[in-house]
Amino acid sequence: MTIQREAQAMTDTMARFTAFVGRELPDDVLTQLGRLRQVEDGPLPRVLYDSMFKNLELAHELSRPCCQDTGALQFFVRAGARFPLLGQLRPILTEAVREATRAAPLRHNAVETFDEKNTGTNTGTRLPWIDWDIVSDDASVEIDVYMAGGGCSLPGAAKVLMPGEGYEGVVKFVFDVITSYGVNACPPLLVGVGISTAVETAALLSKRAILRPIGTRHPNPRAAEMERLLEEGLNALGLGPQGLTGKASVMGVHIESSARHPSTIGVGVSTGCWAHRRGTIRFDENLRHQILTHHGVTL
Amino acid sequence: MNKVLTTPISDAAIEQLTVGEVVFLDGTLVTCRDVGHRRLVELGMELPVDLRGGAILHAGPIVADRGGRFEMVSIGPTTSMRMEKFEREFIARTGVKLIVGKGGMGPETVEACRRHKAVHAIFPGGCAVVAAQQVQEIERVEWRDLGMPEALWVSRVSQFGPLIVSIDAKGNNLVDSNKALFNARKAAIVEEIGRQVRFIK
């Protein structure tokens, strides 16, 4: 195949995958929601979980986006430096979003800032948003598609703490975010916490944290323990589904961290709603693809 | 048996409702969100739909035009708090009885619900396909110049719900009291975890 034909084929696959991610939740999220549904025994949480699962069934049956807010599209790319279409990835992903917007259909969620005009294509200045990680000595690419509505983007917050506030300050920050805006962000939430030097590095890590499969742990034992403590603690608040009280509040808490400046503790929090629309796809150097987040799916 | 409200909704039916109760709606439901509220309250425009005894939904749907016949593809509730600024006067002016949306609303809506006998109820967020399937027919659309999400879509619905009453006509606010509960639980938990994460020594 020529480069152009290869690029077109990858664009088509990414368009279909993007639309698919808007309809079907990944395996880890479905499993965790199923588990949390079992934990809830109150009449109101049961009614809510029944609606949520009924909605997922209908979205599958009718091939429609499972939530009307299909987000401002984000891609997190881990690209091998020798991936043949590395230089074409931005136009490929942009075109894939246009096509998915038409075909799915996705809601028109790209408003040009300052012009305050909706582009109608879900593309625009720096949109879709692409986050890059270049992997040396590799010829494949792994792409996370992430679709978050306004509701669960709203709680996002980041702040730089003084070292004196310690990890205790991080805990307090997380709880303050979740008990204020988190309640309206369609719990049970997947909570991402980034710990780093500055606001932007901590915020980015917090978003990457919710792209990790549910149940995976930070490699550092202290961080893994802190994930577990935050999970237990947030669940003890009893937000329940939709924040209308219940036994659990979160699908999980993930922490991502970097080494940091000794004078600061940057902390960021991102939340994913129960309809956590995340998908990961891998293309090898021959552009054969494999979906990593949804078992047994053909596009 | 599901408890069902039918439009036009009477004051007596509203007075029987208490926060936390689950109800369903039969009858007419009109979408109305940010600009619809602003036009009535700030710009003083007449609402082209009679809402006396009626029900509104804070939502911006995806609607398909099937050759002159509209089909509801997806209609999930949007954050009701954005309409807090307008809702007190909106209720007073229109006589609307049921306001459906996502999340809670504030003290001015609580006051208007008490005074004018109305309720706010929550439709589960992220359940847009369930809601769309409960729309039997889109009867008409008004203020189309506002675009698809902001237009007033007048729909006939059957067993629309579940709707969880979050503000009743007796002055109760479910989301507010839930938040107070979460905040009351918070301090002790934060302190306990804080003790276990003193990694800076």
C-alpha cells in the first residue's frame, strides 16, 4: 500500500473505533460497575443502577452513543519512533474525529474560544487534543481514545501545595474536590490524582491516571497504599450512584507521579464519570490493529 | 406499582411528593435550558409553550429529522444548577409544576417550589438512550433559531423516569442534605488517612 492508502485505512479504523468508544464501555469499567451494583442494597441505588445498565443495553442494541455528551475528543498516543505513519498521526486522528462525528453521530462539542462559534465537526484549534509519548526503538503505536462529558470534566482541579502540607494536604485536596463538584459528576467516579511539581504536570498526570485500567496499582508501594486508602476513604463518604447516597463512591483511585522540586507538591485531580468512555487500540508496523480495552470486538 | 404524574399536574399531586421518592411522568415534557430561561426571564419574551401544570426537562437532545418527522435519538439531563439564576422567576411566570434535570438546585428554586407548588426531580445522568426510548413522539419544536440543544422540544412521553424528587414543595432539598452528610463524614476520614501518609520525615 502507498503511504496515502495506509493513512486512509488507519483513519477509517480510528473513526470506527472512536464511534465505538462512544457506545460501549471498556471491560474493566463494566466489571467494576457490576461489582458495585452488587454492593448496593438500598432501593434508590438499585433503581439507578437498573437504569444505568438498561441504558448500556439499549445503546448497544440501537448502536447509539450511550451518553448524549460525547465530549471534546482527546487522544493519548504512545508512538514508537519508527512507526511508519508517525508524521501523519495528527491529520489521521483529526480526520477520524470528523468522520466519527458524522457517522456516530457525536454531539458537536468544539466551540472556538473567543470566537464562541461551534465548528460542528468536533475539530478546531488544538482539537482533538493529542498527548504524545514517543517510545524509542519501537515501530508500533498505542492510542487511548477518551471521551468525557462536561459534567465529569467540571470537578478537575490542580494546585501547588507547600511541602509543609505534605501528602496529608494531597488527601484533603482530593476529598474537597470530590465532596463539592464530584457529587454532580455522575458517580461512581474513577478518580485520578497526579503528584508532581507544578499545576500542569500534576494535572496531566491526574488525567493519565484515569486512563489506567481499573484495579492496576502504582508501582511504588507507598503510592499503591495511598490509592487503597483514598478508595476506602472516599467510599466511606457514601456518595452512591449519581451522588444520591449509597455504599460506594468510586470505581477506583489511581495515582500517577513524577520526581518533583523539593519546594513544592503539585497536586491535580481528574474525575471520570460512571460512563467512563475510554478505549485503547494498538497498530503494529504493518498497521494491523488490536483493541486492548474491549474483549472480542471487531470494528 | 410505579407512582405516576400526568400532565397537567395538580397542586394536590405535587403536595403529596417528598424528596427521595421515585416517580414517572406521563404526558407532555418540554426541553428548556440556558437560553430558553434567559429569553423569558431576562429578555421578557413570551414562552411559545403553555407550561401551566406542565413539565420541563433541562436537556439539549440529539434529534434526527426523518423527512419532516423528528426522532429523539438521545436526551440526557444537563446540570440543573446552571438554571438556578432564572428558575425562581421561571416557575412564578409559567406555572410549571415539574422541573427535571441533573444534580441539585439552590435556595431560590426551593423557595419558588414551596410558594408555587412545584418540584425538581433528577433523571439519572448518562442514561440518554433510556430517556430517548421513553419519548413516544416529538409533537412540535419552538425557538428553533436557538439551534438543536437550546430549542424547546415538545414531546409526548410515557413512563418517563425514574425521576427522583430532589426538591419538594415543603422546602426540602435532597442534594443539599446529602452534601451536608458527605461533608460531615469527611473530616474524620481525611484525618485518619492523613495519619497514614506522613511520608515526609
